[in-house]
Amino acid sequence: MSLRPGVGLLLVAALTAGCAGDPGGAPAAPAAPAAPAAPPATASGEASSPADATPSHADDPDRRPLDGAVIVLDPGHQLGNRRHGAEIGAPVDAGGFTKECNTTGTATGTGYPEATFTWQVAVATRRMLRRLGARVVMTRQRNSDADWGPCVDERGRLGNPGGPGPRADAKISIHADGSYAGGAVGFHVIRPGDLPGWTDDVEADSARLATVLRDALVARGFAPSTYRGEAGIDVRTDLGTLNHSDVPVVMAELGNMRDPGEAAVMESRQGRQRYARALADAVRAYLGG
């Protein structure tokens, strides 16, 4: 049984100084019945298989709320991007115009990289979504100091109808900001604006997804941005990851890594779990699970 809403959905997140342009909390939702644990990770904690899935059992009275759903999670950047300047600087199509393939991302004042933060939040979110029955596809399969990319156009296409991998119901790109502006704190969720021929097929559903994710983050105790967007939501047409998506998509800038207070939350396992719960809450709410 597919949980794809009437007009298809998908989730995504990246930006500002750290992302260079494209690249606790309230009570949780009622717990779903326990599910088998996800396959163990490697010693590095980086194991991931885009083909991993939990079967859907439409006639099973004990089926989980997200059985049959496919979610793409896009952990922003890659740890090794800084070692591959030529590769990530190469121009790619970003929606009728060109931008660099990717960027290095930002970091906290203590050196905790955005690429590692986004990976760890994505892995925790994947675990939660799998327990709810969803199939989760990741745009990168590890957090590696040797690897780079993938480029923003490739990230954006993953999960599209007729594209690589299974068709997704929603896509969330996970990022963190790196603003040095005084008083710059809080999250913002970026949704695609109207870009004819590119985003017009997903703009309305992505707007609903952005609202659901914004509300889930607030419910988990996170404050909307003081410096970007309006009430925690920003609208952009210049991000290749969003423009290439043909499923509902958003990009979540989960906070400002240059603010010491927010950085401390991001650097803590407890804080990352809280971010992951908000993302999982949003997927469930959006798909009606």
C-alpha cells in the first residue's frame, strides 16, 4: 500500500556562508509498535544500503504507519569535499543555470564539520523511519574524508519518477548554516519557489511539507531563524537540489553552527537525536502515518 499523498511528496536541506548557496523538546508522537532493528553498521558507523527496505504487508493488522513509503534523505556535503576543490567546483546544471557541483560546508567553532553533523542526523532519522516501516534512500552512503559529492543535481534527481532508485514520496535535504552575523540563531526550512518548467510540479506539495517540518521542529523545542526567511520558512529558486526534484522536497538548515549555543546542541548526541525525531515526526505527519 502506498502512502504517497494525492500529489506526490518529498523532503530535503543546505545554504549561506557555510553551505555557499547550494550546497529539549515537546512530547513525541505516539510510539509505533516495535520493529526489527536496522542492520548493524560497520565499525566506523558508516554502513548504509540504498536498497534496504521493510516489506509492506497490506493485509497485516500489525503493519506499521509508514509501510510502503519511500523517503530520500540528503545529508549535505561530504567530509572529503575540501580535498577535491576541482571536482566540487565544476559547474553543473542547477535548474536552467549553472552552479558549482558542491561546497565544503561549514563547521562549529571547535571544528565539528557540517558534513559530519548532517550525516549523523540522517542516520538517526533513517533508523526512526525504518522502525515506522519506511524505506529510506540516502544520497551518500558514508561520511568519508576521502570522498566528495555527489553534485547537487544528482542529489536532486534521486527518487524522481523514472530516475535512479525507487520513486520517493518525499525528500529532505539536511544542512546547517554558518552565519557570522550577530544574533543569527535558529532553523529555517527552505522550499522551492516557482520556477516554470522545474518546480511548478512540486511547489505546492513542497510548501505543505515545509510547513509540517517547521511545526515539527518547533514542537521539539527548536526556534525559527532570526535572520532568514519568515516564521522559519524561506523560499528560493536558486538551489539545484530543490530545482531538480520532481517529488515534494525541502532543505532544512537546522541551526547556525557559528552560534556557540546552537553548536553545543548539534555537537551532542542528545541534540542530534532531537533533530532526528523532529524530521521523523514531520515525515509521519506529512504522509498521514
